[in-house]
Amino acid sequence: MIGTMRKQLRSHPALIPLLFFIGGGAAMSMTYLARLALRNPDVSWDRKNNPEPWNNMDPTHQYKFYAIDMDYSKLKKQGPDF
Amino acid sequence: MAFPSQLGFQDAASPVMEELLTFHDHALMIVFMISALIGYFIIAMVTANLSDMYILDSQEIEIIWTVLPAVVLILIALPSLRILYLMDEVNDPHLTIKAMGHQWYWSYEYTDYENLEFDSYMIPTQDLAPGQFRLLEADHRLIVPAESPIRVLVSAEDVLHSWAVPALGVKMDAVPGRLNQTAFIASRPGVVYGQCSEICGANHSFMPIVVEAVPLQQFEDWSALMIQDA
């Protein structure tokens, strides 16, 4: 399959940017899904040791993907302990 | 506020809205350039006398019109995501106000220090004073201190509503049983208007939002008077 792809790419080099952008888009969506599955505090993988990760969140934890103006190290816990 | 035959956005009354305006200028400029290019192509194709033009198999142009649009999309996406994440950050607000949507009025609660609550109904057209705006004025305005980060918690008591003030760049759905959070900073003292933005029944168009930003001293005087009067 890789050999067929290489042959097609040699005769139609315009497919290279297409492959790059579509492949990049697919890779980015899969990475985001993996990040959601592994890093999202709403997801619980270990029911015995960490059943409710949303209750164990550190107030200085950056759970948003991109922090522009927010200094997470300065935040303090504002709610009661469970 | 909005004025007749207005084409663009209202002037920004908050830093977030200024960012949105700049981004909109950027995206619209790209859209205009693309439309001008396409318009040129259309006219060139339609007015050409040649019929056997090169229309089959060109690798170079295929590469160009794959890479260039991808680059343009990235140029639009990066500022857009930046503003999206910026709007989501609530940086240590000085005041928290609850805006509850009812059929068909808004009620505001300032419960950080004392218990200040009031309803805000639209002023009917026949009761307007000269100079007031039809369908936009309310009897009790949401008074906020200028240049302070304000957090607004939005919810509803009956059906879906939406608390929207375009000049501040704020719109948040009021869902019964759910608490939504939004925040803004009023850049300067002034009055800005908004309207309910989710269909909620017969008088959906008649439950406006009026936010009046005042200097901090005046805000403190006003809130002391309101609590006294209650």
C-alpha cells in the first residue's frame, strides 16, 4: 500500500500537501480525543483508587488547553473539602 | 446602542469586545480579498473569447490552491482560538451579580455583601420620556462599577432566556436549573443596552437589559441607597 502511495505521489506531487493537511487534521483530532480521555477530570479510569477525579482537583491545575491571561499558580481553593 | 441603518457592530464598551471587533475586521478583510479574487475569475472566464483553455492536470496550481487556503484558515483560526480562550477566563472578579430570566423581565441580585435584589421591566412605549429609546429602556438598570471585572451568573426561573449585551461582547443563555457564568469589564462609565436573545414567549422582544457603568463611588452610594429603600 505504501508502494502504491509512493508511485502515485511521484506522478502527482500535488497530493503531498493534501496528505500533509488531511493527515495533520486527523492527527490533531485523535490527539485531542486522547487528551480528553486521559487528562479530562470528568473521566474516571481507575474505579478503585481514583473513582471521582473531579473531586480531587488542585486549584492551580491548568485544565484549559491554552492559558492567555490566567496565572494558575496564584489561584486558591474556594470551596469546601469533600 | 444600535441605531437605524447600522451596518457594523456597536462600539466596544469592554476590552473583550474590542478584541472581537479587531478579529472581525481581520476575518472580514480575508473574506473580501477572497471574494474579489473569485469575482475577478468569474469575469475573466465569462468574458474570455478562448474556449480551449488549459483545464486538465496541472500539479503546480493544485499545490498552490491546497496550501494557500490551508494557510489562510490557520491565519483565521489562531486569533479566533486566542479570543475564545480569553473570553473563558474569569480573572478574579470584584463583584458577582446574578441575572435571573423570567417571563418577561430580568431580576438582578447583588448578594456579595448585603441582600440587594430588584426586578427590571421594560418601560412601555407610552410611558417613555422624551429622548428615551423605544423597547430598550428598563425601569431599573443594572448598575455596575466601571473598570472592575464583574462576574454575572445567569439562570432562569421558567423558560429559556438569554442575557445579551452586544456592546460588552456578552451573551449567555439563561437555562432553568442551570447556572451559567460570564464576565465583563466595562471600560468606561456609560449606558449600554441589550435584549433577551432566546425565544421565551409572547413578550420575548420586550424584556431588555440595560447596564449602566458608573464610577465606584457612585456605585457604592447607589447600592447603599437601594438597600436602605428596600
